[in-house]
Amino acid sequence: MGTIGVHEFISLDGVFEDPRWTAPYGFTEGMGRTIGELTAASSAILLGRTTFQMFAPAWSGRTADLDPGAPFFNDTPKHVVSSTLTSADEWQNSSILGGYDPAAIRRLKDEVDGGIYISGSGTLVRALLADGLVDELHLLMYPLVLGRGARLFPDGSPRIPLELASQETFENGVIHLTYRPTA
């Protein structure tokens, strides 16, 4: 049975959209190791439509020579949750699951041997958390308050109890927080 591990870049005030704001902090060796461990433990990728449409053109043309993450993102089976897309042909190994359906996600977890990696995909992540389908939430929290932008947990989000499983601070001030749902 598969497990769902979510990875998000997030500011102190919860903004996660368009993470170009992370660039001034660089990408440390420790951050690369952390994300590499998440992807190495995963045998599938699950994305919402918006993130898929951003990732497909960004990753589909990359090679391992340009980015060591390219083989994972290009070769791993990708499952897209969307009620509007009819095709995912623009990125190899991609398929459409249809609109959000917790039963379909449970079936996917049953079919996948290993981790299911999610990045971005805020609407999907919020729904998965509310339905108890996320096994680990990995937040790379940046020491920055943006003051505006889409937040991972906007006002009106349901209460979701989590427990801190681990934490790590990188030399650039970014903190990796790993949370798991409480029983």
C-alpha cells in the first residue's frame, strides 16, 4: 500500500504559491538531500491540475544533465486530479484520474507500492488532509513573511490535528518540518 507524502515550500505566513520568492535563499545541499529522500521513496506522483500544467512544461524538457531531479519527474508515473483536463499527453507517463474523489485516491494508494509524492497542488492537498489521506506533510518553511499570496491553509480551512514528527534547520534559515496526522 502506498503512502502520500506532501512537500511544500512555504513562508512564515503560510504562502506557498509561485515559489520564486525562495530564490534569494538558495538551495542548500541539505535541502537537496531532503527532497531527494522524498522523491527516492516515491514510485508515483499525484498532482492537481494547476500544478500539473505548471510542472509539465518546466520538467518535460529537462534532462539529468540539467537537473538531477529530472529523471524522477519525467520517468515516474504521474496521476492528475482534474475534472476539466481530458488528456495529459504533454508530459510522459501522465494520466488523468478525474475530479477529486477520496475513493479514487484510496484505490491509488492501494495500487502503488511505495510513496506517492505531491508538491504544490494546494486545493488537492487541503482536500486530502481533510479526508485523512495524507501520511506525511513536509513543509520547507522560509524565514520570510510575504504578506500576500495564496496560503496553503486559508481562512475557513477545517481543523486538522497534526503531530511534529521531525525538524531540521538548514544553514540558510529554512526549516524542514515533518508532520503526521494524529489518530
